[in-house]
Amino acid sequence: MIRVIQKIPYVVLGPLTVLMLLAPFKPMPHVLEKLIMLKDGTLSRPVDMFDLLYHLAPLMLLIAKVWIQLRSGGER
């Protein structure tokens, strides 16, 4: 799994992360909406939980990629 994450280029993962965090652009990004629901304790429907994870998945991959790269001494 680590090798798969390492093969994803930053040029692809960076814009994908930004796009998924901001989509849909109007009226409010889903991530923000779902985080507000989580804070308020109303994030209870499975579809809402899946939607939050779906929109955060590229960010989690980006964090994992950076973490793996830092642990391996910065090698690409």
C-alpha cells in the first residue's frame, strides 16, 4: 500500500485534494457542512459519514504521502 501511495504524483494529489475539499463550491463545501454537523452532533446518517470520508480521502492520502516521504529521509 505504501508503494501505491508513493507512486501518486503531488501534481495530481495536490489539486485533487483542493478540489475535493472545496466541492461543491456553492452554497457550502460538503467538508465544512459535515464538520459543522459533526460539531453539533447531528452527523448520524451513514450517507453523511461516507460523504465526509469521501471528501477527506485525498487529504488523508496527501498527509500519508508526506509522512511516508519524511520517514524515508525525503527520498522520492
